[in-house]
Amino acid sequence: MKLFEGILLFSLIVCALSVAFTKDLLTSIIIFMSYSLIMCIIWMILQSPDLAITEAAVGAGVTSILFFLTLKKIKAVRKEEDSEQDQG
């Protein structure tokens, strides 16, 4: 069990650093979702199911949807796709 907890904590650190250094906004959101899901599992291991459910609902659910909608609203995803087509 300690090995599993260590892997989760290492994955949490990797996700946090990846979000900080990723330039693609869509990729950052997906990594942020995985960060929230890992936190949800950690809360379950710590025997706090109320926080786990909240983390899953708010962290991976609502916040990610709001981020996706914001990207669509500011057309950041489309702009990145257009710039890739212009270069290629």
C-alpha cells in the first residue's frame, strides 16, 4: 500500500509540474483533470470520502468544463489549430 501511495504522490508532483510548463492550453486542462482525479484517490486512501467526492465533482468536473468553455469562448483552441495549419 505504501508503494501505491508513493506512486500517487509522485504522479501528483509530475502533474503539477506538467501543468506549469505545458504551453498548450488544452493539454494543460487535461493534465489538471488527471491531477484532480489523483487527488480524489488520495482523499479516499485517507478515508475522507466527502472530500474525495467534492474533489471529483468540482476539480475534475465543473472546473474542467468551465476551462473548456473558456477556451472555446476565447477561441484559443481554434487559433492554435489555425497557426499549426499556417506553419505546415
